[in-house]
Amino acid sequence: MNSLLATVNKILTYSVVDGPGNRLVIFLQGCNFNCPACHNPYTIGVCDHCGDCVAACHVDALEMVNSKIVFDAATCDQCDACLTACPISASPMVQRLSVSDILEIARKNKPFLNGITVSGGEATLQLKFVIALFTAVKADPDLNGLTCFVDTNGHLGAHSWERLLPVTDGVMLDIKAFDPALHHALTGQDNAKTLKAATIVHDAGKLYELRFLTIPDKTDTDAEVARLTDFARALGSNVRIKLNAFQHHGVRGEALKWHKMTESSVTKIATHLRKAGITEVVTPALYL
Ligand code: SF4
Ligand code: SF4
């Protein structure tokens, strides 16, 4: 078990927005989508040790050793200049952690936790590790009662869901768009797997929340909202929908020119969904 290592961008020991209750959140590095609207774009790439970020570091916390980037956490002052310098949206500051490493962090924080969530990047790209971690959490008497959740873009085949769902308590699944061409434009990938995944996870009784990022003139259109409504109703009126609102924090390139989503526009969509019989619709607490 300990030979399996995850590439981890960040760990939060306290989060109330990544599933029910207070959760330990493991942000895994690497994503199979490339969304201009991503709020955390430096989790997308996986470092290829090109060395381009070394010169950007003003405190010499980065160096190349035997053609590999080496990061000195004790020297780093977290200026994030290396992230901006990276040509592939990777990070030289990732950690390689074992299941045991994460269990140790979970044990230390157990009195304050309701569960563990793996997020990203796209957590399911490190599927073997996620399955091993969740299996170990469930087998550990010290972690008794903690639930295991996945935050995912759903781009995972049915066979892989069959392996993951038995050790998973809940899934937060993002649908970026219903129109295939729009989805491709927003992510670089097709949405067929994601839509299928929503049904697989729901039928297994593990769909905690469907998430939908509303973007002016892209995903807030009547056509997209109608398809979201129909899709949610087909799953069942008890499906929980979380509407997120596009803002500019963290986004890149063309997305910086897109309009921000306003509270009144999100409320209009939420009202439409509720009128259509979707009982649980969650809207953002803040518009920043
Ligand atoms: S975040 Fe740390 S490693 Fe990166 S450039 Fe700044 S000081 Fe250097
Ligand atoms: S983090 Fe990016 S810039 Fe730095 S070595 Fe890795 S790939 Fe190159």
C-alpha cells in the first residue's frame, strides 16, 4: 500500500464547501479537462521537469538536480511566481504522498472532521490511489465514521466507476455544459462520459450534488437551463443542484473577457429549477 504515491497540489484540513460537514480535502494534481474558466488552473498540468520556473524564484527555492526539479519548502515564501512561469499549468511545489501519509493527517484532525474529499485537478486521474485511500480509511478503526467523497468532472468510464463507487460515500459531479459543442469549447473534451457518469452515480445512490457553472451567454442560456432542468428531473426531483457563478478569480486567457455572473441571473435560474420541481437548489453565498 505504501508504495503507491499520489501527486498532491494542496491539502486543506478544514473545508465546509467540499461536501457535507467539515472535511479534509486532498487536491490531486493533474486534470483531463483544460477549462479557461478554471479557478485553480495550476492544478491542471503535471510537471515534466523542464526547469522553466527555476529562474522565476526570487529566493532560490527551486533547483534542477539530475534533470528533476527540486523544491525547498522551507525557503519558499509562497509568492506563486513559479506557477505563473510554468508553460503547462503545473506546479513545482507538489508533494508525493502515500496513503499512510494522508491517514496520519486524517488521524491528527479526526476530532474536527466529518469526512475526507478528494478533489483536484481531476481526482479520478489518480484512481488507483483514491481507491486505496478510501479502502484504507474505511478499514482504519481510528477513522471510524469519516465519509469518503469525490469531487469530479465525471470524465471516467463505467468500468472505473464500478471500482470506485463501492468505497465511496458521495460524489459531487460537475456538468460544464449540455450542448456537446459548447462543452468541448469550455473544456476541450466531450461530455458523453460525464452525462453517463451522473446517471451511474445517481443510480448507485451516491450522487451528493450535481454542480453547474453558470457563465453569461454560454451556460446561462434558455437552452442550457432547459437541458439542465430536464436532466435533473429525469434523475429525480430529489437531486441536489449546486449552481456556481462564473467570476474572474484565477481564470485565464479568453475567459478574462467573459462577463461575470450576477446574483440576480443565478437566482432566476434557481427559481426556474425550483418551479420545475427540483427541491434542493443551492446558490453561491458570495459573488467575488
Ligand atoms: S512560490 Fe515559492 S518556489 Fe515558487 S517562485 Fe515563489 S518562492 Fe519560489
Ligand atoms: S513546474 Fe512547470 S515550469 Fe517548473 S519544471 Fe515543472 S513543468 Fe517546468
